[in-house]
Amino acid sequence: MLHLIWLVFIVGAFLASVYQAFVLGHLNTFSEVMSAISSMATTSVDIAIGLIGVLAFWLGIFQVAESSGLVGKLAKALAPFLCRIMPEIPRHHPAHGSITMNISANLLGLDNAATPFGIKAMQDMQSLSTKTDTLTNAQIMFLVLNTSSVTLFPIAVFLYRAEQGALQPTDVFIPILLATCASTFAGLIITCLIQRINLFNHIILFYMAGLFSILGAIILYFAQLSSQAMGEQSSFIANFLLFTFIVLVLVVGWRKGLNVYDLFIEGAKKGFDVAISIIPYLLAMLIAIGMLRASGLLDVIVTMIANGVSVLGVDSRFVDGLPTALMKPLSGSGARALMVETMQFHGPDSFAGRLASVLQGSTETTFYVLAVYLGAVGVKYSRHAVGCCLAADVAGISTAIVVSYWFFG
């Protein structure tokens, strides 16, 4: 599936470039596309090299946490739930620990910490695979939870809105949480249906009810805070928990008589190898995305949607925010640029500006995540992973549009 999408991106970019050059007379289109190829090739290496340090550090910490038994204890809290949505993974397998850490980091919006844990989780699950070039059901479920992950603190969106002069930068907080929750639950439900997992199991229902309760309490608390207080408290809580975890891991390892320094070095050595191994996968996907964007195909798609909506007589204001939605699964930085561009053109407190902010915070860079995680384990065949991830994206985007009309329409 992924290889077909990659081919469609490149062929679509070529056809769009031909249209731009020979029909519209934009003769520099091919030059822009080729420049995008060079730029994305450099970017893919820069991303991988940039990951070396953070991968090495967190894989080193994780090695200590795993050896001390701390990860195993932490995983017990989520084990009943994970065992039911990922039945392929044995109850006491190390994968539960790395999956737990990845989900926790994503909830706190700590992308730099989440990626190494996610890569470790994929590698742990890969050890159970009988077909090393094909994703397992458990890996697919994990990828869906990642690409649709609920982020409790979308601080970056608030900062961009404040920078653009929004009167209340955090007024998109609740809409973002509603949209990202819809994305996660839609992805979970669709994947469970495809993999024939019983969603009405009492354990699954119990955990989902607990998650809804926690989310509700967090929403009620943070919705009452000012923009500055919200940013300060969420940043403080996230970094406090992260630093506490690091110290706790090292102290527990030391108390158990382990040589925490040697264990850290042993785990950190893996960071370089993992970062280098993902370069070809990042290169392939980012080049295709860069070509797609430079060719102007996204603009064509948005125009077609706008025309179709106008014909149906539906309110077409949401179309102004769609470029962010279409770019987000492809490129996080591209989506951020489009969000800022939308706020600059329409105003940060306009419907389009707020919708673009909600869209930015409610979905994930699906193809980037797939490229990194599949590259980390050398998997070629993604099976139904792409379809499930994109279905979650569609649910998140649709909910973002609906709640934006509800809150700001």
C-alpha cells in the first residue's frame, strides 16, 4: 500500500507540473520541483542526524529502566488493555514497556522523547514477527495510536497564534482535544474491526471510560487558565515529569546494584545505528512529499473541493483551512507554514485562522511517522496500516471542521 501511495505522489506531482508548465505557462514549475527534491534529500539526512543525539540519550535511559525492572512495573498498569487490543504480544513481553512510554510521551506532547520509545516499541514487536518484512497486527495498532495520538498540551499551536496576535490564543484548546480524541478513537475502532478485536470487552470499556474521565478533568482545568498560565503550567508539568522520570530511572538502577553508566552507554550506542537506518525511508517519503507540494497539486485539490462545495450550496468557509489539513499527514513543518499563512491572510481570530489551528493540533504527520517507524525495523509491506491511519486522519479532520463551526461559526 505505501509503495503505491509513494508512486502516486510522484506521478501526480509530474502530471501537475506538466499542467502548470504547458497549460498555465508556469515554466519554472519543473525547476521548483527539482529544487524540492534536492531540499528534501538534504532535509531527510538532517532529520536523521538530528535524531542521533536524542535517540542515543533516550535509548540509554530506556536500557537502564528496562534492566532495573522499572519499565516492567510501569507496563503492568496498561498491560490488561494492551493485551486485549494487541493480543499477539505476550503479557510480560518488553514491548509493553516501550509502548507505554511512547504513549505517555505523546500524551504530554513530548515528540522528541516519544520517537525513541516508539522505535524501541517497533523493534520489540518485530522480535515476535514471523515475517520480518511485513507489519504485524500489533505493530499496525501501535502505528494507528501514534499517528492519531491524543496530545494534551498543543503548546506550539498556542504560541503561533499568540505570535500572530490572537486575542485568546488558547481558545482552540477544547476543539483540538475533541478533534484529536475523535481521531484516536476512530483509528482504534476501525483497526479493531479489521483485526476482529472485541471492542465490548469489559477491560477495554473500563480503560476507555477512565481515559475519558481524565481527559474531561484536564479540559475543565486548563480551559479556565489564561494563555500565559496555561503555557507555563503545561510546560512545567511536562518537563517536571520527564526530568523526574530520568532521575528515578537512574536512582532505582543504582539502588538495585546496577552499573547505570555502562547500561546507559550500551543503550546509547544503538541510537546511531537506528538513526542512520531510517535515512533511506525518510528520503523516499520526503522527496515525494516535496515534489507534491512544489508541483502545486495541493492547490489544485483545494480549488476542486471549493468548487464542489459551492455547487452543493454548503458553507464553504472551511475550505480556506483545508491546505493545513491536506499537508499535515505529509509534512509537519509544511502544515505549520500553511497554518501561519492562513492566519496571516485571514487573521488569527477569523474562522479560517482558528480552523487551521485546530486542524494543526488534531492530526499527526502520518507518512513521516510511517517512514520513520517502518524504516527502524526494515519493513516493506504495511498491509492495512496506511488505510487505518488515514481513516483516523479523516475522522480528526472532519471533527475539527464540525467543532470549529460549533465553537466559532
